[in-house]
Amino acid sequence: MRQLNSLLEAQPGQKIRFLYRGGSTPYTPGYRNVVVDRVEDGRLHGIDQDQPEDDNYRQYRPHNAQSIWVVEEAPAPTPVAAEAACDCESPCLPEIPADLADDPGVRDMMRMLGIGPRDEGPMEETRVSFVEARQQIVDAVNACESEDLACYYRNIVVKLRESDVVFDEDTGELIVRQPERKVLCEIDARIGDDVLHLEFDNRGGKTASRNGEPLPEAEVPEAIEDMTRSIVL
């Protein structure tokens, strides 16, 4: 075995073992045994060998990992013999033998790469009521781990691609980092005795004021409609 200084040094296909403080045990360090898929977006993505097969794909933040060891190096690529060209419009992929396709390790690798046999049959449609769908989201949030909560918060609450939300295991808080707010556009309009002021910023936000007094967020859409009608008229 050889030691790594950071999870970011890991290579796809390696089996590594490290002490991790995060995920389902944010305050209690525990060892992870992981087959590396890729290192991307400042995180390591891979298969946790200690988790159930259908729910073992995880991502890990490097600042939460210590004592990182490579247990097994990535397998060397197997040379592929050249085959005669075919007349297909798209490149042909070699067929995976049945006994090899049934191997759990191969299935895991195929799932990581997003490949495998395609179902050409009819698609099934499932409908979920609004109330049930909302409850499923609530249940997912209640059951999520620290890093999942940060992901949900970014996508549902922050909704800004350039933002970053991480979970601080030491304090139990979410840390939200966003670009510094900059006003991209300002519009003023006089409607009767009132002066409306509207600002659009680089975070996708809209703020409005009437006669210098900020409007509650719930009243901003109505103010925009009033301003639009005044311009059109």
C-alpha cells in the first residue's frame, strides 16, 4: 500500500481506504473503502464497498478525509485487437459476454460509466399526485445526510449555478457562498403619485421599492406588472 496526501490525488479504478468525518457520521470519524470512479468538482466520486450494492455510489470532500491509503492500484488497460470496419452509421461497441456481464464488479463499472443493455420496449408512465410528491420531497430532506442537505439547499433555495453550499460538520451549519451581488439593471417609473424603482442583480434576484420604501418580496411581481402596464400605456 502507498499513502496519498489528498483524495484529489486518487486515480479512477483504484481501491482506497481512508478515515472520513462526514456523510452519515458527521461527528464520528469512520473508515471508508472505496473504488474510485473519478475526481471532479473538488470531490472524489466512487463506490463505497461497505454499502448495499444498489445504494453505494458516494462523493467525498477532501478536507474531511485523513490517513488515505491506496489498497489496490487501478488495473492496467487491456489491449483491444483492431476489428474490421463495419457499415454502421455509428461506431459499434463490442458485445459483453454473458458470464462477464453477470459479474458484480463489471455491473458496478457499467453503472459508473452509464452503459449497459438498453430496454427498447415501451415506456411506462407513473403519475404522482401533488400532495404525495411534496411529501416524498419532505421525507427525502428529513432522511438526507449532511452533504445531501447542502445539495438540496443549493438547488431548491439558492437556485444559482455559481453558488456553492457545503455542510460544516464542526458546527452543523450550511455555509453558502455566492458571487458578490451586483446590480445589472435599474428601472424607474412614475405611476400616479408613486415612484417605483426596480433592480435586477447577477444572482437572478429582483428587488423593488415604492417612494424609496422597500417592497416585501411577495409584492414585487405586482409592482413589475404595474410598471410594465405604465410603460405600455
